[in-house]
Amino acid sequence: MTQLTAPRETRIGRALEHLRNGSTDEFDVVTPFDAVEYTDPRLAARERNLVFGRVPSIVAHGSEVARAGDFVTLQMPRNKVIVVRQADGVVKAFVNLCRHRGALLEEQEKGSCRVFSCGYHRWAYGTDGSLRAITRDATFGKVDRARYGLVELPCEERHGFVWLVDDATQQIDVAAWLGSPMDEILGGYGLPDLVCYRAEGFDEPVNWKIMQDAFLDGYHIQYAHANTAARHIHTNVMAAEDFGRHCRFIAPRKSIDRWLDEDPNGTSLAPHVTETHFLLPNSTLLRQPDHFELLTFRPHPKDPGRSRMEMRLLVPAVEASGMSDAAWTNLWDKNWQILLDVLHAEDFPLLRSSQAGLESADAGGMLLGRNELANQVFRRELGRLVS
Ligand code: FES
Ligand SMILES: [Fe+2]
């Protein structure tokens, strides 16, 4: 495994060599782990506070809040949140709660507005979080409005994504968190120019780490996805780069097989691979030949046995694609449906069964193999954050 980034075709060549040899990049050790990591409420509290409350994680693509006043709401592990585009183009995040008596301020999952208006006694806030109106204020009494605006959370837009630290007392610096070379890698992908074709969330009775692990796993494809993904993607082959905090790996698609015996001789093999990026703490960004997919995983605010996965399909805008509206919609609808079918029919049932199994009182010790390299990086780095 190399530490510095080699040219892409060189890394693809390394994956092809692994395919020829029946080998893969490997972690240095087999790692034992315990079921309690997926069930312990005290560990879950540490993860909420020391992971999601400290480091940036992706909550949306910028195109989901394209214009001033566009917002999305979400449940972070520590806070209910509103993410909203400001008049000056910056994206801000606020705790989704009215400062009068705590009612949920915005109930819609997404929308566009000029003020947030509370359903309980109709106090109103600007999209910049300022407290604009107290109803019947002559009788309510004197209030220092500057102190009762919405509580702001650290939020930054970078590489096309909206990132958030889920703790109002912290700061955010996405470039520093990504570090080199991941910040440069993401910077080279043109992600701000893509559009989020579709985003959907799935609440599952599964610990978030089991969910995250399944989407860094090239080992299960042939067994869990025999008649779907395994027809197009090779199993247990990766050419990986471990950057210490984040990692990425190239996995060959089966269309690469014609080059097993034939010298590519300068022909790019990029159309024949998927490149997976693990962004600590909770995202898988898949670079496909013609688009990206972003998968994020967030713990439930209370229950270690529950989480929410969000899936986003990021594609070139119709104007940039040279396609008709109908062809463009048809293409990405089909892509979306394939992803959805595999998730619901194949991944989720297995992951629910993992969680159910891990809740056995005498589960016994378990193992992460050397071939499960990205999972090993995830576990190692998460351990650093919570220790
Ligand atoms: S709780 Fe929002 S106005 Fe009273
Ligand atoms: Fe899977």
C-alpha cells in the first residue's frame, strides 16, 4: 500500500495486477472486536459527543439548498438542525428549536422560506437566525432579542458539500479536517458543479457503524449480491491508499477483464473501476465513471441499535450533459432504482440480522480480516476519536 497518491492509471494497474494474482491490498493485522461496540449506550454517547460533536461530517450537497432561503432539516446525533442558504450565498446551520418554549421550529424536511415561524405562539426568525417578531410583545414583556436568536452550529460549504459540527461551542475547518491529500483529491473532482439528482434517508434498526462498514466492504459482494452487483463488480480486490484519517480504494469492475491478458497500451482503464473514498467519520463517496454517489450514516440520538443512512446521487447537470431532459431523467432514475433495489432487498436484511445477532448476551469475540482494509481504517480512526 502506498502512502502518497500515485497517478490514477498506476493505481488502476495495481488493482488489475491484484485481479491477476487473486490478491488484494491488506491491513497489517487481523483485528478482534466485541459485540458491545454496537450495543453499549455509554460508547454511543461518546460517539455523539467526541465524534459528531467534534469533527465535520457531510449533511447535504450545496445544490439541495441552491438559492437564498432554501433549507433542509435533519436529525444530527446531538441536535435537530436547520441548514439554510443565506442572502449572501453562505450556508448556515441552526438548532431547529424555538427560543420561546422550545417547539420544533421547522417541521418540513426541505423547502424555501423568508422567515421561520413557530407554530406554537408564532414567534418569527430570519433565515440568518435573528429573532424578528414576538407576538403580543406589549404583554410578553421586555426581551433582549439579540440573545434569543436561533442557536448557530459550526457549518461550512466545501467541495460542493455542506459540512457540520454538531456542537454549538465548537469551530469548523473542513480543509484541516480532510488534510492532505484528501482535501486536494476532493478539490479535483468538480463536485460543486454536480447536482444532487435525488437524496433519500432510511431509518434502520442497526448501529451506524454496521451500516457504514457494509459500504466499505468489497468482500461481501459475490455472496450477498450474487445476481446484482456481483455481475458487474469484482469481489475482494482493492488497491488502497491509507491517508491516516481517511482512505480511498480502487475496485475493478468486470468490464476490466479483457485487459487481464491484453496490454492496455495507454488506453485509460478508468471506465472499468469504482473508486471509493472513506471520509471519517461517516461517509462513503463513490466515484463512478460518470457520476458520484454519497452515502452517509448517522447514529440515532439515543438508541445505539438505530441509525439513519442517507443516499445521494450526484450527477452532471442536464445542461452540461448534452442529453435531453427526458433521457437525463430516465438515465438517473434507472441508476437510482438499481441502487435502491440492492439496498432494500440485499443489504438491509443482512445488516438488521447482524444487529440482532450482536445483541446476543454471549455473542463472543469477532474478527475483521486483513482484506477488510477500509473497515480496519474506519475502526482504527474512530477508536482514536472516542478514546
Ligand atoms: S414555542 Fe415557539 S412561539 Fe412559543
Ligand atoms: Fe452490499
